[in-house]
Amino acid sequence: MTAIAVLGSTNMDLVAYVARAPGRGETVTGREFRTVPGGKGANQALAAARAGGDVVMIGAVGTDEFGSALRANLDHAGVDTELLHTVAGPSGTAHIVVDDEGSNAIVVIPGANGTMTSLAPGDRAAVTRADLLLLQLELPLATVTEAARAARARGVRTILTPSPVQPLPSELLDAVDLLVPNEHEAARLTGKVEPHAAAQLLLRQVPEVVITLGERGCLHAARGTEPVLFPAPEVTAVDTTGAGDTFVGALAVALGEGRAAPEAVAWASKAAALCVGRHGASTSMPYREEIDAS
Ligand code: RIB
């Protein structure tokens, strides 16, 4: 089994389903409210575990009710939560509006995630004994950078989801093996809206990139090879929340099993498509057998 360490956020997602998201100053009546365990880190951990990885989650939850529910959700999925620290105060929350096209807008309040200002010795040990390290940007940037560099020093492959998007220091990018932005994040990082152009610029900083393009699929680009566009499997989008995280979790498992990039990307695309067809983040992530059968 591929040993995957995930350093990242754990949030309770407070999701409002509406026909159309409100504009500035507007009040709309929604259809439904759900409370769903999420957080980009926890989502990637859960997706990787369901896809067949041996996963340890490094992060923090608060002492509120959400904290115990978030931990239980990961435990239930078979994720090792020994390094999911409990800290005094509230857990992270994400306030999400999902419209009738399945598109979302998210505000994250970091809560306990914001207390992860450095790695504890046990966190660092878990990072360096993994086969792969998954990172996102919902923990303090200095901690993400510290983990990436510790992984690089030990030859652990790192995959970074640059979300929420922000300028990335070279100390971090120098330690990243694979960058997985969505098209908006890629455009923000490079100033190029066209994905091939964005990928070319990103390849100056990291050796391999996958830009996810929603219903148009994803673009894989690596130094020294031709970029390849992978179409997305046809699906009726119900809720896209967590689709990118599902993609990364499944991709990590496939790469860790030694599958070549095209096969791994195609498999991860199937996992993301299954996620998009269901409600919520962690609630929608497929199991390995479902991905294989789709
Ligand atoms: O990527 C989706 C996730 O982003 C949600 O689960 C939410 O918690 C935010 O972190």
C-alpha cells in the first residue's frame, strides 16, 4: 500500500444549496442546508484512503463538537488521526454556497487550522517516512513550506494543491514535484488564462503540472514531454465541492502504485467525476471499486 501523508486543513462545511448564489447586498432563499465534514486536507486524506492508500492526516481540530465529528469521520475512513492535534478553540469551518449548476463559492474560517504554525517532531517524522506528501494552502504557508522541504530532503514526492491561491515562494516551489491547480488558480499564478500557456510557465518552477478544467477535463504537462488534455467523463454535476481534492487523493494512490502519469490521471479523473455527481465533500468521495467499475 502506498504510504501517503497529508498535511492540511480539516473543516466542517456548512453548505447552503440555492438555485442561484446571491449577489452583493442581496438575500436569496435557499433550498437546503447540510453540515458535511470537509477541508482540503481532510478531503484529500479521505479520498486517498477510499482509493486504497495507507493515509496519515497531519493537522488540527478544535475542542468544539465539530472537532470530534471531523476526527470520527476520518477514523471511520481508516485514516490515521494520531497526528490530528486537538487544540483549544473552534475547529475550521467552511461556509459554502452551491448553486443549481453544482458550482460553489467558499469562505473558510481557519480556526484550529491556523494554529499549525510549525511541525511537531512527530509530524516531521510522518512526513519523511511517507512515499508521498499531499499539501494544500489552508494551513500557514510557512508550515506547508517546512513540510515540503523536509519531504524533499528525504526524497518523498510532494503534490501541492495551490488553494486558496496565493503567491508561492520559491522555497516552497523548489520542493514541489507535482502542482495541481484548477484553471482559475493557474491563471492567477501565471497571468495566463489559456491552460497550455499557464502550464508552460508553471513548468519553469516545478517539473510536473496537472491543471484541472472542470467539465473540460484536465491538462497534464511535464518537462520534456508534450502536454496531454484528458477529457472529463460525462456526468451531471450536482455539487463540485471536493472534486479537486478527490482527484488529488486518487492521483496520489495511483502514482504511488507506480502507474504512469496518463493512466493515473485518467483514473483520478474518473474518481473526480463520481464525486461531482453527489452532494458534499467527504460524503461524495468514491471507493476504489467504484472508480475501477466506472
Ligand atoms: O476543496 C473543498 C474544500 O474547501 C471544502 O471541503 C472546504 O472545507 C474548503 O476547505
